[in-house]
Amino acid sequence: MAERPTTNWRNRVAEEAEALAAGTLDPECACMAGLFPEELLTSTDAVLDTFESELPGVGEADDAQIFGVVERVVLALNTVNEAHNACAYETDEREQLCQFIDQSLTEHGVAIDVLRGPQAIVGGLRAAWTRRKLTGP
């Protein structure tokens, strides 16, 4: 099962907090809690919950339905990003989210590389994400 990026982000916040508590990290070097505040993680997880709820049966769906699922999750993530001054998801975070979405679709029987039509995912999900106008730097 694809691992949510938020799991990784929470782990990074926790590791940094442990290092701060142990005195092995200079507080001036700490940044994870600022990069990944709990509200951002919770909001992102809510979007991913909705996305995951749409996955059963998506492998049998037509291309338009699959693109609808992708578009909804991307637009919802854009909304979260905008609520955080359009800087919640930097390039690395967007890549992780794309990989999660791609893996999740693949695990549910969607052959990303064979989708057809005017919205075909040429170059993978990252290209489709860009066309769906994921906001960010």
C-alpha cells in the first residue's frame, strides 16, 4: 500500500522534536514543525482520505472518470496549499504527493501509462498534475 507523504512529514517533525529534546539539534536549525504544522498535515490527510475513498473500482472506470478523481484530489490539494499562503507544498512535497497518487491509482488497477484521450497522462502523473495547475513556487 502506498505510504502517504504526511506519514513521512510527521516522522520528520517527531525526529526533529526528539533531537531538540535531547539537545543534539540547535533550536535555530529546527524547521520541521514550521514546514509541516499539524493543521497542514490534518488538512492534507483529509484530502487524501477523500481521494482514497474514490479508489475502489477505479481500475474499471473509464478514462474520464479516472481523470475526474485526479482532478478532484489536485484541486483539493490546491485549496490546502492556498490556505497556507501557497507555500505548503514545495517541489519535493508535490513530487511526494504525485508519487502517492500515482502509486495509489496503480495499486487499484489503473495503468497510468495507457490512459487515452485529450487528457492522457503523457509523461506520468506529474505532467497531469502540472496541467491541473497545482499551485506552488
